[in-house]
Amino acid sequence: MNQKEVEVLELIRRNPYLSQQEMAEHLNMSRPSLANFISNLMRQGKILGRAYVLPEEKTVICIGGANVDRKFLMDQPAQMGTSNPASVSGSVGGVARNVAENLGRLGRSVKLLSIVGNDPEWNLIEAASSSFMSTELTKAMDGLSTGTYTAILEPDGEMLLAMADMKIYDSLTPEYVAKNESVLLSAAFLVIDLNSPLETLEYVRRLALINNIPLAVIPVSAPKMERLSDNLAGISWLILNRDEASKYLQRSIDSLDSWHQAAEQLLARGAEAVVITGGKDGAVAGNSDGIRHYHSMPIEQVADVTGAGDAFSSAIIHSVMDGQEFELTIQTAMVNAAKTLESNATVRLELNAAQLQKELEELQ
């Protein structure tokens, strides 16, 4: 392709619904010249049909958090009210960003749609993420600060306390997201976390429902469950933990029976498939075919719990896109979560599709 053809293709990629006259004006060329470029691109197979629809890329769009994570690992069990010796490490994180990196490492085409500050934290996130996802839909805004997450971990890696500065995501509005509606409509899968405001969740849910686009919703924490509406229609996969499910349903989940009942309630509200995780107790998952309890995978030693839930969710999306059956999908997610728990990294560095398949086969 020559440079003009590249410019035409990129304009169509951003908005395939423009008329030829609108495109010609945007590119500062005559409409007949544009028509010639479009004809050439059609002959090359770069665009398909009269509507200029781009070839299917099987792209996943992850909407939500992109943060800088800091972890303090204490040398000894916590003593409140005094200074505790600890070692500190930093990495990039955010639920949507972590899921995007997992999927990128698994070979998926992924785009991250988030909002960040025009600051060094975003530069760090972009540098660490760009090998695994496109960040073209994420905008850096002056006057706002990129999200930060700080976790305090006990010596065994279990989380004692976490703090998050996520005010920036109040600006992740439906209007901000809707600027990329044509891109969302062409996605093979949508993923959104609850860093997004309720109105944005509703906009994406309705978009997925009306246009029959698979959608996974992944909560961030129990306090943010208020951002999920009572109507779950349009959500293909709702993936949450027991605390989040308990908060959302306003009920206790303290037995296997109540765990199953919680999943039933979520399905009754319209979700197509539901997974409620329970750490070492495994997970309860189901759809219209039924609900069952799945045992967790064996773990040699927990190195860090951060990122395990995101690894679980991303493996579900990867498996669904591969057309795997429900039970194998949950097992694959269990494996990726277990291996991530054994890693010091939020997204394990050795992850790829072949490695995940090998690990799954070894545990079956």
C-alpha cells in the first residue's frame, strides 16, 4: 500500500460509517480520487464490500483500569500501630489492563480502552503494555492523575490491606467510551471492569445486548458492586468472588448451598454464565445447563495473590474464543490462576497459549 491508501484504511478503521464525501474532505482529496483508492483497497482484500467493513480481526477490547501497582511484602506478621519492616516492589496493573496483558500473551489481538493522566505513571504503563496490546483507545488527560493501587502483603503473600486511588475513572464516562463505538461494534469480545461508572457499565451492557457481542464483566472489589445494575441481560460472563457476590445480592454466602443459590440468583437476573470464585475453596460456576462446584488446582507455594483473579478471567475469555466446552473453560481458568499465584509477577512472564495448554494437560 502507498501512503494515501494507508491513510484511507486508517480513517475507515476509525469510523467505517463515513460517507465517501466526508472521507474525501477529511483527507483533503477529491471524491473521485478517494473512490479509486477504495477500489484498489477492495481488490487487495483490505476492505470488504460497499460498507467498507474491515476484515474480522478477532479483537478483544478491555475497558477499565490501568494503574501503577505497589506491593509492600512484610518481613514478619503485621503489628498494628507501629512501623513494620517490609520490602517494596512496583509494577503496572489495573484489572482491565491485566486481563489485556494475559490475553495478549495468549496470542489474542487486544485493545485497551482506559483513561490516564499525562504523567510518568502512564509512560510506565504504556512502555510495559505496548508489546501485548494496543493502547490507541486510551487517552492521557492533563490535570488528572493515573490510577494507583497499593497492597500490603503478609509474609506468606496473603493480602492484609489494599488502597486504591481511582478517582480518574469517574471521567471514564459513556460519552468518553462512545467516541469509539464503531470500534466496539467490530469487537469479537468486550471486557469491562467495575472501575467504570455505573452509567458506562450500562452503556456497554446495552451495546453488547443489542448487537449480540460477547461481554465479560469483572468486578474490582465488593464496594464497587453498587456499579452493577439489577439487570444483567447482555452479560455473557459475570466473573466475581464470594465477597462481591454477597455484597451485590445482599446475602451471606457461608455454605456450598448458599454459594449455589447465589449463582442461581445471578443467572435469574439475566447473566448467561456466572462464576463465583472462592480462593482455595474453588469456584461455583454455571449457566442454563446447570451449576456445579469446581475444586481449586494444587499450588506448591503462594508467592503473591495479586493478579490471580485477572488470570482466571482472561483464561475464560481465551477458552470461550477457542470454542471450548464450559467445564474445560473453568478448568483452564483454574490452571492459569494457580500458576499466577505461584509467580511473583502480576501477569506471569512465561504465559503463552502453548504453555497454558501444556499445564492443563499435566493436571488432568
